[in-house]
Amino acid sequence: MTTLDEVKRRAESDAKTYGYHLNPDPAFLKDLLEGLKSNEERYGYPSCPCRLASGKFEFDRDIICPCDYRDPDAMEFGACYCGLYVRKDVYESKTSLSPVPERRPMEKQARAYSMADVAEEKPSEPIASAKKPSDVKLKLWYCKQCGYVVFREDPPYICPICKAKREFFAELQMRLDMFS
Amino acid sequence: MNVVKVVGKNNKHKVFMYALSTCAWCKMTKRFLKDNNVEFEYVDVDLVVGKDKEKVKQEILDKGGSLSYPTIVVDDNILINGFRKDKIKEALEL
């Protein structure tokens, strides 16, 4: 079982790598780390404590901490959605955080609510968005600025390597003749 | 669905909160309401099972809310999204 200390160490190490700080409020930070620990125990991965997870890895991939939304949220609001990671200037100013608006697309949020019904779903029901984890289509995306390649449903908001924006990502089309 | 009622002296408004058991903002909101002796009910949506989850989702959306937590409904008509202390204070006359 993951201990609270391990969850904290992991978060600290990630914060250091990407130039963030952890939430300066000790009680707030403890709540967040405990939430991550609970999620890791019940789902098998540390999904965002402040978002509803489906329990299906493919559906929750974008909200596994550090989530896909952290970098754009930290850039715009000074902290990630749950408040675990904060930007240096916000950390140093000691001002209290305001809630960060949800950036995750509604169709991805909605998946967590319909998961319970998948087993008893009638085939005639219209499918609004991906209902089964196998409906999630993964693609290869590459950063036109630095060449970073990622195999995910959507391209990153910000390139983790060179910080280029999402617009710099294009789908990588693979052809067999590329290897000949 | 397991709705938890927290009793408090300050009960002139009906307060209902949609929360997550793991969410730090939700915990902070619960603490704030308790500290102010506010009577309120809440449901931890992550602990709701089966089809009730979809029902909760529809309930929140019907009230004009979004699926982020906490979502606080005061007197069935004022909706507060997130732990916005000033808005909560105003709606509850604290």
C-alpha cells in the first residue's frame, strides 16, 4: 500500500522537475495528499482528488495526477484545479488560492457518471460519446517545435518538453513506407 | 444515495452540497459551514453507486450547475460553484 509519505515525495519530486511548489497550506496539502492516496487505493492510480473518476484507466488517463490540465491552469490561474501544484510567485506571495475553473471537457467529465450503467446498457441507446473504455481512440501526436511524440486521445495543452502550445501539435500519420 | 445531514443552529436557509469524499475544496467548505454552525446536507458523489450517479449528474445539470465540486445549492435557487467564501457568506447571511 502506498503511504502518505510516498504520495508526498512523488508530488514533491514532480513539482521540482516542472518548477512548481506544493500547496503552502499544510492542512490543505494534507487533504489533497490523502485524497490522492484514497484514489490510488480504490482505483489503482492517483486520479485527481477533486474530480469524479470513472475507475476505468482509459477514461481517467487525463486526470491522473499530475493531470493534463495542470500546466495550462498553473500558467493561467497560478495553481492546478485541485490546488496541489502552485506556481512559484503564488507560493511566495502567500495569498490564498481561489477556485480554479474546470478546463476538462464536459464529454470527458460525463463518462464517470455513465460507467455504472455500461453493463446493463441496451444496444439501442444512442451513444453520445465514448461509453466504453475501448471507444477511446488513441493517436500519435508530435510537437512541431521539438519533436516530442505522445500517444494519447488528445494532444497536450502544453508540450512538456519545450512548452509549445497545443496548436503546435499535429497528428503523426504513420505509413509503412516510412520504415523501408 | 447516502445524504448526510449536519445539524447546526444556523438553519434559516436550506443548504445542499454536492461533494467528493476526497476533495480538499469540499472538505474546506464542509469545515467552513460547520465552523459557522450552518445546518446543511451533502452527498459525496464518488460514493454514490450504480445508476444513482447518472441521476445526481442530471440533478446538478438541471439546477444549472456544472460537474465540478463542491456545488452548493442554497434555498433551491442559488447555486454556488466552488468554495467561494464571499458568495456563501452572502447567500447564507453570515
